[in-house]
Amino acid sequence: MAAWENQSFSLILLCFSFAVIIPRLRAHIADYDDYWRERELQAKENLEKEYNPNPEEVTKHFNEHVARTLMGLSTNSTRRALRRKNYHLGPCEATNPIDQCWRCDPNWAENRRRLADCALGFGRGTSGGKKGPIYVVTDPSDDILNPAPGTLRHAVIQNGPLWITFARGMVIKLKQELLMTSDKTIDGRGANVHIAYGAGITIQFAKNVIIHNIHIHHIIPADGGKIKDGANHFGLRTRSDGDGISVFGSTNVWLDHLSIYKCSDGVIDVIQGSTAVTISNCHFTDHNDVLLFGAQDSYTPDEKMQITVAFTRFGKNLVQRMPRARLGFVHVVNNDYTFWNMYAIGGSANPTIICQGNRFRAPRNVAAKEVCKREDTRPEVWKSWNWRSEGDLMLNGAVFTQSGDPNASKKFGADKMLAFKPAHMVPLLVKFSGALTCSPAKPC
């Protein structure tokens, strides 16, 4: 091959590699203008500010709240609650500390912003739109270039904090990604709200976002193009992946009481320098790649990624990635793993994964009993990773292969966790996972 042909071939490979890498790094921003550069710089500042150099303090704080919650729940009362039929018709039962913070208030509709005080884990302190006015979505339509007042897209791109609610139940079919700005709460309580049959939600270079009590399903890739992504800005996007929710370079994010299934790509992705995130009280079903935390082994800012996954039901027809993590610190606590096809928890690039008080029920497949999967890594490498299991309940032959420092759990609040030995109570803790049916003037 001639020298000029070698150079041409190398240039083609370089361009191809660039084309593959850039969409992931920039999350489908086709025109990286001053507006997005400014948001990226602010996001990097937020990452440095919100990263906790002592993550064990957060796990201890979480476990202390759970311990206090469980003091009033005896084993007998737990069993009675699980046996009771039509429990939603009886007295309000808030069975975990996040729900106890707000759910049994009959005036929740008048006190909506109280929810902002209830997050635990790494996303604690996320206030969303607490300091802003209520914005009521009345119109399910979606105009990506000229969003009409009263639509969800119009609400999420406004400057300043907003607490976004819905006038009635509706199905919102997004024509392109819903690009959220900082200081927003999407609160679906009191309405049956579905984001479905279109694009998903993107939280990119933003801070302080709550998404609560909605259904997200049948999410498909969108072609991209020109989208109004700020109150005074239009952006050019490439094709989206089809994630239910994508959290990209963002901090202080709380995703709570969501029912998500059948998305084209991931259910929830948290990538590219995101931290201070809590995913709680969710219900996931019918999906392959469920949760992705960190997109690239080489993206070192994800070493500061810190995520809590709590009180969540991993339900029927799930395959893998609950979560699949890279580099960061993940606290997996009090979740119910009722099904997986390949594995439950995976990772690469030495993430710290602390599992406490979960219930793992393995599938019948004898080749899939292992809870964990270290991706493309030899045992002599991953044996030093801190993947610890404390108080987890292993059912149907489930096996958790631990690694790292045998005493590592003592650094992550094991003394507090052991006080309540919660794994057998997981069915109660997650009983109200997913989107709730809430009526004004009644406990939710």
C-alpha cells in the first residue's frame, strides 16, 4: 500500500473513532456552542463541590434512618401487612424512611414541596424546584421548537426553580429528548402520567432535579435536530439512544417512585461526571440493560460518581445491569431482586459496590446463580476491588462472590446496618415501589 494510502486510511480510522466517541462524550449535542460550554463548566464545578471524600458518612446516615424506621416494625406486624389483601384501602402504611417523610400526610397536595426534604443517600439535599412556584401541565402535546405554555417541555426549560405538576392523567409522547434545566421537580402525584411511545428524559449539565411518581415506558430513539433546550436557546442534537432517563454530567438528582420498562437502551444511565444521585422506590420490569453507572472505563472523572440505589424492586423479565458500574462508589441497599437472566450487579474499572440488606432471588438457570459479574477482568485484578455483601439474603441458590478488604464493610457503616438486619423485611420496604395512586385530601 502506498504511503498516501496509509495516511488516508489512518485519517479515515481517526475520523471514525472521533465520530464514535464524540456522541457519547457530548451526549448528542451536535452544536457545542457557548450555551452548552457554560453549562458544562458549571457542571464540572458542581461535581467538585458535591463529591464527598468520605462516602461512608452517607451510608451511615442512610442506615441510621432505616434503623429508626424499623424499630416500630416487628416481624409479626410485617407478616400481617404482607398477608393483608387490599392494603391500599386500609390505614396509610409508609414502610421505609423516605416514604415516612411525606406519604401519610392527607394534605400532601397542599404540601407538595415537603417531598424535597425527604431524599436520603447520596442525593440527599436535592431540593428540585422547592424554591419556585407551582407550574401545572395541562397539555400533553410536544412542540420541540415552540413549546406551548402548559406543556411539559415548556416547563422544564424555564429559567429558575419550578415545581411541575399535572392537571390530570395524560400520556406524553416526546418527539425528541426532554432536556431539563436545573432546579426542577417533575411531580406526578395525583395524576396518572406516562412518558411513553417517544423519546426519553435527559438531565445534562444540570443540578438539583427531582423526578417523582410517573410511568416511563416504550421509549424509542429520536432522530435529533433542532430543539429548544433553554428558555432562550435552541440546540442541535444528534440521534438519541432511547434511554428512559439519561443523567449526564449532572449532580444532585433524585429519582423516586418511578415505574419504568421497555426502553430501547437503558432504563436509567448515570454517566460522564455525575454524582450525588439517589434512585429509590422504583419498579423496573421487562428490560435488558437496566442501570448503567459510568459509560467508559477510561473516563476518570467518574471516580467521583456516588450513587445510592434503595427500596427498589427489580421485577420480571430483567436481564442484567442492576446496576453495571464503573470507577465510582455505589451503595445498593434494601432492594428486592426478584429476577435476572444473566447477572444482577456488574462492573469494571474498580468501582466500590457496597450491598446491604438486599434480597437476591436467583433464576432457575444454574449458570446464572452468581449475583455479580466483573466485566472483562481477570480474578487477579478484581480480587482487590471492594465488592462487599452485608446482611443480604440469598435465595434459590444465589451466590455473591465478595472481593477486596474483608474488613471493608466496617468502613461503610456496617455497625449501623447490623442493628436492624433488614433483609427479611425487604418485601415490606419495597411494597409500595413504583408510581403510586394518590388522591388529594387522602394519604398517598
